[in-house]
Amino acid sequence: MQQWIVCGLGEGEDQRDRAAEFAATEGPGKAALFANMVQTVRDACTTLESLDSTALTRPVVLQGFDTSPLQAVYHVVEHFAWHTGQLVAIAKQRAGAAHGIAFYDDASINTQHNEPA
């Protein structure tokens, strides 16, 4: 999100050191990481709000990929969703069968789908 949206489409400066991130054995705590993620999402929203329809379709190169801003948005959403799924899977595995993690009220949805129209 930072690289593709904030820096790639906006005016942010990409200062990421990916190798150092993956090599790190210590780092900031949960609160700092969450605050950083929230700020990054806000920055991405600000960047996207500044683009008009013409700007969304112009050709750009992001991290060596020929793309468009609109395609970059789809890429970032997919990437974010992928990591969210990984986190949910890990949380469910750690918590066990009684994890209680749910995004929908499955019983209600199942009832609605089984009711006659």
C-alpha cells in the first residue's frame, strides 16, 4: 500500500528496506504496528482521493511492473486481503476449535438461504 499507492501514485518517498524487514528479529510492538498500518491506509486514501478519472488510467511503472493506477488499486486490495486471510488463519489455528472468529452470522445467513422465496 505504501509502495504502490502512497509512493507509486502519490508523492510519498519509498524508503523501504525489504531485506532488513525480513531479517529483523525484533521490532515495534503491536500498538505501533497497528498505528502505522492505520496511517498508511489514511495516506493511501488521501492519495487516491487526489486522482481524477484520467489519472486512474494513465500508464505507470510500479516496482518494475507496467500497470495503471486502477490496476495498482486492485493489486493492493488483493495483497491486503491475502495477508488478512493469513492472519485470520493463524489466529484460528492458535485459538483452536472454539476460536469464535467470524465475519458473518452464518446461522442467520443459512436460515435466510433456506427460507422459501
